[in-house]
Amino acid sequence: MLDPELPAEYEELRKTVEEFAHTEVAPVIGDYYERHAFPYPLVAAMGRMGLFGLPFPEEFGGMGGDYFALCLALEELARVDSSVAITLEAGVSLGAMPVYRFGTQAQKERWLPQLCAGERLGAFGLTEPGGGSDAGATKTRARLEAEGTADAQWVIDGAKSFITNSGTDITSLVTVTAVTGPDQDGRKEISSIIVPSGTPGFTVETGYSKVGWCASDTHGLAFDDCRVPEENLLGERGRGYPQFLRILDEGRIAIAALATGLAQGCVDESLRYARERTAFGHRIEDYQAIQFKIADMEARAHTARLAYRHAAALLVTGKPFKKQAAIAKLVAGDAAMVNAREATQIFGGYGFMNEFPVARFYRDAKILEIGEGTSEVQRLLIARDLGLPA
């Protein structure tokens, strides 16, 4: 029998992040969002709370927690704002986690302490202008010059798109996937390489004008004769593709937690508004049409929560979780999108005004059906796990 109650340490974390989200994030995030400004003070505060170090060992400056704890924090943040939540999610699962999972001891000791403290951010350079879901179509290339000498360098040329946390004042590195040669079967050999911020030949392009996540940092990246030492290879040469698949599988659980938070935030805001708003002489909470909308919204959020928590529990106990991660992201992304639409409908004209959180939720929801694997990709993963033909 599954215990529906969180263990005490998890519940304490959840409540702490919940309070932070409502007292520190909620009063100020709307201004950052409308100005398309990165919320450095909030990021610094999350760093002091230890949120960026949640799933990492104490030896690297982490909190000694796990991925389940990270997901709980993401859900509570996203109940209030998704820009702050995605900054944490990307900083941990896409920025620091590749270094932790695949880095050498020297790489971990160099990069992880500041990343775990939230003093610096990392990014993951996977998506390219001509390849989103088809990540195997990587065109960015890296050649190894002076191989076998102390001066050996990777020379990187190419471009990346839609990279979160890549252009902030505190970004320290981007892990870049690049073609480093043909493998034994003649297919692309893809490897992962750490590129520190400020490296000559590495250009962070102008930030995107986005529909949502407007207080998060997203840029295109360009690499032109960008040179880094040979030891900046992350993991084994030629293992970049399976490495980033592992990172994406984990990240889908985190995104599902974020999406669940947005879906629940829509319930929270709709309940508050329904109890305040009157129409035709009654509070709108009295009308069955509104009651049914909110009931369905709560059911979606609840189902999404069960899905991501199950996937996260499998991950932290070392059990296979790939299908469950895909299910969680698919269900939670759908819940976020539908709940955001329904919450906007409940708010009526006010739901179309950016001063209300539900307008921000509506703008933020769509990317949850796209980023870190589209809903179509999740369905493909589930189908393949069921043995359906490729």
C-alpha cells in the first residue's frame, strides 16, 4: 500500500519552499516578468536555501538530498511562478547534473560547489536551429587538435538554440553536444564538452522574445573556432548521445513536477477568485458550471502529482523509470495546459490581463508540451516501451 503522506523531511522542505514562494516570489515576480528581467535576488535566495544543491552530495557542496526533493521544490515554486521554477530546474538537472553524473573527480571539484550554492549557473547545449526532437541530427562539430600532447584542444564550430540559463551574469559553463567523428558503424560519434563562459569563439546571442517564462534566461549560442582543453570532455568520447538521453529522462520528471505546480496554481487562483467574484447576485463559486471546472482541474493536478512522484520514487531507488517519466511529463503537461485555459475562462476578462497570475500561467503552460521532449515524443517513448513497432 502506498503511503500518501510525505516523510517528515520531505514535508518540511515542501512547506519551506511553499512559504518562500508565497512570501518572497509572489510579491515581486510579476514586475520581473513584464520587464523580461532575470530575478537575480530570488536566485540568490534559492541558493542560500540550498535548493540548487538538493540532489547532490555534501562533498561537492550539495544538501545530500535526492531528485524527489528537487521535484517537490519545483512543484511549490511553479504554483506561484514558472520562470523561477525553470531557472532552478535547468540549473540543477541540465546544468549541474551532467557534471555530477559523468564528470571526472577534478571536473566535479571545479564546477559543482558554485553550482550547488546557486552562486553560478550551468546550461545544457543540446537543441540546434535545425534539430529539436531529432537531437541525433546534431551539426555542431568538435575536432581534437594536437591530440596526444599537453596542448591538445577541442575546436568547436556550430550553433545551439533555446538554451536556458546560458546568458546570465552568473552562468559559468555550457555543456555542448558535438559531433567528434564517425563511430565504428559510420554513424555520428557525439560527445559532450564543457565550454566555460567567456571562452573566445563562444558567443551568447541576444535573448529571445518569448511568449512565456519571461523572467527566465534563454539564448541562442554560436561557436566559431571555440577552443577548450582536451580535459573538458565530459564523460567518454562518443557517449554524448546516451548521456543526454539519461539527463533528459531525469529532466522530464522535474518538468512534470513543474507542470503539476502550474496546474495546482491554477486551482489555487481559481478557488480564490470564485469565492470573491459575484455575478447575478451570487458568488460564482455557487454555480455548478464553475464548481465542475475547478473539480476537473483538481483531478488533473492530483493525477499529475501521482505520476511524477511515482517516476521520481523509481529514479531515486535505482529502478527503471524511463516510461514512467514519459507518462508523467505527458500527463502533467496536458494538465497544465488545460488547467491554464480553464482558469483563464473562470477569470473571464481579468484572465486576459497580465496583472493576474492566471494570465502568466496561461502564457507559461504551452512550453510544457514542448520543452525537454514534446508530447508526441513522450507518446513514442511509451509506445516503444510497450513493444509497439518503431
